[in-house]
Amino acid sequence: MANVAILSDIHGVLPALEAVLEEPAVKQADQLVLTGDIAAGPQPVETLDRLEALGDRVVWVRGNADRELVQAARGGATSIPDAIAGWAGQQLRSDQVERLDKSAEQVTLDLEGFGKVRFCHATPRNDEEVVLVDSRLDRWTEVFQDLDDDIRTIVCGHTHMPFLRLAHGRLVVNPGSIGMPYGQPGAHWALLGDRGAVTLRRTEYDYDAACERIAKDSAYPQAAAWADEYVRARNSDADAIIAFGPRDGRT
């Protein structure tokens, strides 16, 4: 495989997903890797159906929100502060619950130009840890400690902010969030291409129309307010760093 599109943190925002799927580079990609938090949002059923329709081109990696949606669908509680997660879990059909439940927590692919690439949601250790573009090097030592030496590229999501950096000689790629971007509106994704090239991409779409569609089509009681906050990226990158920073162990 030479071209892999990485789609992370879609969060049940179907208009954003549809915009990315129309990108020529995504249409032409050999595979699409979903790095978790796929359905916890206002259009969970429709989002999962759209992705299932893509068939075997899609590699599914489960995120913490997907794991908790399965718990909610089976009558359990979730620890996610956003109430939409519990609601979304209750909307899923049984086949969709099974799809999320059976998705791998991590996947390793051997890609031309990269070698072995580890795809995960948060870190290679678990689906909730936080690492940021400015996390200190000893934090990266911690999250890499169980990785085999021959894995030199790690693709993760979780923090909804795109970045690309080296840490202890390993390349770390975070494509950002398609459905709940922080800092800048648009659907953020990434492409692993020929000869080890990495491209961070942002797809613009009609945010007004998307908000109207979500408010009209979603049964979530606060769908309009939710869409206004997250589709329009009301939360800045500084807000996110302040919120997430203490979780990477910094003082």
C-alpha cells in the first residue's frame, strides 16, 4: 500500500465526513484508517452506515468514546462529560454496537516508505492517555515503552488538534478531528503517501448548511447548540491545551 488516508475523531458529524470522502486523495487512497471516536455525536447511526458502505477499504480502530458508546448501548454509564455520548450509544443498532465492540484498539500496518506503522486512538498504551505536540520527551518515553523497536511511526488522535513531530527518532502523526476540531474549523485529516510523505489536510465545507442539517436531522435535543459549538470550532487550540495539558503530566 502506498496511500493511506487517516480519519480520526469524526464524532458522528456526517456532513464533515461526507466532505472528506469527496476529496480526490481519499477516493484514491488504498485504505482509510479510522483512529477512533467515530460515532459519539449527533448522527451516530448515519455516520456508521456511511463508513460501512465503504467496505474493506476501511480499517477500524476503536477510541475511548466508541468503547463507552458500547457500554451505553448495553445499559452502562459513560464517563464522557459530553452528554451526547450516552445519547448516541442508545441510538445504535445491535450490528453497529457489535462493529464498534469488535474493532481493534490498535492496528499495525506495513506501509511503503514507512515500514511498520502503529495506529491507535490516544497512545500505544491505552485509548485515553494524552500526548500533545509540546509534550516533554520523557512523556514520550513513557508512552513508547511497550513499542517494538521496528515501529518507527505512530498515528494517533484523541486531542482533536493536528500535529506532526519527531520524538526519540519516531515520527508521530495526529491528523486532528474531522467532526470536533479545536482551534480552526474544517474537517482535519491526514494522508500517508509515497516515499514516506505525510500531509496534514483540512477540508472546508459549508458550516452553516451543516449546522442546519444537524439541527434538522438529529434527534439529539441539543443538536443545534452542539453543532454550533463544534462544527464552528468555538473552542480554541489554547483552550484545548489548557484543558488537556495537566493530563500529560506536565506541571
